[in-house]
Amino acid sequence: MLQNLVRTAAAVTCATLLFAASPVRAADSQILVRVYDMAATDATARAAALRTAGQAMAGAGVVVDWRDCSRGGAAHPCRTVRSAGEMVVRIMPTSVPGATPELGFASVDPSGRATVVATVYYDMVQQVANRTGLGVEALLGRAIAHEIGHLLLRAPGHGGSGLMRPLWTDAELAANRPADWTFTDEESRRLQATTREPETAASGDAAGIIEAGR
């Protein structure tokens, strides 16, 4: 297991959904994200994490409209059919046993047709937050923003600096430098460009994908 760093990941395949909540400025792009918290974090802590994620996205010019479909969430249960362009974030209670330690992953389809689902592992977030002294909600929010970044950038690779870098060391997390938790200017331009493209329906059933990840 990695002791001094955290790896974030993106997998190439297909997936689903989105969440948000803040006023839209004229120059901002907007996305809709449904959140399914299967780790049963309380609604207040979850809202704090989504605020952190939303602030990171807003810094890149993208406003997130969060739909909290979790038990206890304002939108629970989300009974409406997912619209084209919506994304999904799953907060899973535990990571996969024996797998490379990661805060989460995003299923990425370079065409964008099936790039809709991101997953974050709560046990890994909690473990790293406790080890480094960073708040769990802050780290969870940053991990969510990173994975949404993969969905919108439509690429499994990582950046050389900022929020989209592949490894987050304990020292970086403890130092908590603002520049380490923002998107680069180029990434921001790409994120905005993706959100302005015509919506494309994703293949597959959103509920089925969510259930399969439990």
C-alpha cells in the first residue's frame, strides 16, 4: 500500500450522472450532477464536501447544479429519468480489496457519449484525511472535483500540476497550498468547452450502473 502518497485514477469504459447548487454567473458554464452517497455520510458533511467540489469547479468557470439523490438528501430519491448530459458521482463506502490504493476513479469515453459516472472511495478519503490532518469533507470534495474533471476532460491522463495531478503526497495535503487544488488555465478552457457542446445521450441504464457498483 502507498504510505506517503495518494493516487487518483480514471478508467476507460462507459458510465453515468451529475449534481450542483450555486448561482450561475453569465460567463459560467453549467453542469448537472447527481450524487449517490452509499457510504452513508451525514447530509451536513456531504453538503460541505459538495461545496468544496463546487468551489473548485467554479474556479474553472463551471457551475455545478448538485442533485443529492442519497438517503437523507434533498433530492432523495431521484425518480426522474436522467437527462442527456447529466453526470453521476458515487461515494462508495470501501475501495476494492487488493486494488491499487486510490481515492477514486472515473470511467472515461473519449467520445463523450458514455462519460458520465465517477466513483470516490470514502474509506480511502477518511484514511488519508486522518493521516494528514486535512478535514474529511475537504478531501472528499477535492476528490469529487478531480473525478468530475476526468469526466469533462474526457481523458484518463493527468496534469503535471494542480488538482488534476496524479499523485497527492501527504506533504502536499498537509501544506494545503491553494494552487495545488485548482485546475490549470488550459484545463479550465477544456472544461468549459466540453460543457458548451450539444448534449449527447449516454448509453445504458443509470440505475443499473449504480446498483452494479455496490
